[in-house]
Amino acid sequence: MNHSRRSFLRSSALGLGALAFASPALQALAAVKYKKLVGIQLYSVRDDMRKDPQATLEALAQMGYKYVEHANYIGRKFYGWEAKEFKKRLDDLGMKMPSGHTVMGKLHWDDAKNDFTDLWKYTVEDAAVMGQELVISPSIDMGIRKDKNLLLKYMDIFNKSGELCQKSGMRFGYHNHDFEFSEKLDGELLYDIMLNNTDPTLVAQQLDIGNMINGGGVPAEVMKKFPGRFVSMHVKDEVPAKSGHEHFESTVLGKGSGQIDVQALVKLGDKEGGTKHFIIEQEAYQGLQPLDCMKENIAIMRGWGYK
């Protein structure tokens, strides 16, 4: 990506609040229509999906979940099923999959050909078969994020992935963890580098409000700094972690210890973040059964007015 293009993206990203989508890029972004929905990241019930994916999907459908987000795509299969078969199983349950997670990295780009490898082209192709709106990379290789020039190169590749997804009526996206808010290159936070060097009309952001506080990020400040950029949100509540390297771990919505006001952040995303997809994710359970937690979580979201 050349300097002028980076400068354009940086100025358009940083000036959103004052300009209120005045830039052509953000006007185009505002024109994109996404269905507002509440879904579940299937990583929340990963053990159940591993043991019996069909029974787990049936249980979630009975709870009222109509939208799922995958976290398992291996060998062109979702949880062991090819795209057409997985879509049929979801359709039969009255469910859809508007987004999914597949890490995009060095195996997906061919420098010699200056093009994506078949591995990534198949990922996008199968996502289109599933009827996804968003193809999301949920992380970035450590080797890439430690080298600023390489990171900038991959932000350009992110834009190209957005162009590839766009041909199938989808959009590429990125989902944060914690390191984007704790690691810097040349004095600039990784997350700022990433958002300032990706085209918002091509690369959506999925804001994980739980992950980011582990890195020192403040969700409300980030949403206000980059308004309109967060088409999707991972809705989480957090309690102090009892083990592991992270400060906090997820819990049932509304049961957190005050680190984040989840309901307020959901409403902020709805109002200023451009958020349309509210994806429930819980990765720790404090002794409860994951499916029981998911039943409680969707009931809480409904109580907040999101169905």
C-alpha cells in the first residue's frame, strides 16, 4: 500500500466522529445494509459441538438461537460437514450462519503470484455457500504483528481479501484479542495501525469487548474513536480470572464484577459503533454447564431488547 493510500485511510478513520460519515468511504459503509441479529459463537459450546454437533445445534435452536458463528473450518468442512450439508442442517433447524472465524495468515497468500492461495479462496467460496455476510479472521500471526512493515503489508492483503469477499456479496472482517491493545510498533498501538491502514468499506471490525480489556483497552473509548467501524460485536461479561495468564475470564451476561457495563456497551455499539451483529460468546463457565449458560445469556439479551 502506498503512502497516499495509507494517509487517506488514516484521515478517514480518525475523522469519523466530526465528519459523521462525510468521507466517501464511510458514506459507502453507511449504505451497506446488515440485518440486526443476536447470535452465538459456537466456541462457547465447543466441547458439546465436538461430542455431538447435531444435538448441540438442536439444543441451541430450542433455546431460540437463530444465528450461529462458526469457529471450526478444517479441510473445507464445518464441524465435519461440507458447506452444503452444514447449511442444510442449519436450515432444517431454522438457523443461519451470517459470520464465521478462520484465521487468515501466511498460508493464505502467495507472494510469488501476488494472489491468495487456493486455501483462502476455498474459505471465501465456502463462506458464500453458507450465506455469510462476514468472513472474519479472529487473530493474526505473531510473526506478522511483530514486524511493522509486514503488518502493513498484511493490512493491504486484508483490503484485498475485502475485495475478494465483496465479489461474493460479503465483507472481510477482523476480530480482536488482547494483544492489539497492549502491543505497540514505533509507539503506535497495533489496533490503531490496523484500523488506520484498512479500508472500512472492505474490512469490518468485530469488537470483542471481553478480550480487549485483558489488553488494557477501553471498549467505549475505542468505539468513540472509530465510530461506525464495528459491524459485529462479541458480547461478553467478565470476572477476575482464577487461573491462566489473563486478568479476566468471561461469565454469564450481567453476572460480571463491574469491569465492563455490557448492556451499556451493547447500546453504544448499536448507537455509535455501527453494530448489527451481536454475537454472544462465553469461554469460561465458573462450574456451570455451557449450554445452561447459553440459555441464560439469550434470555438476558432479550430482556435488554435484542432478539
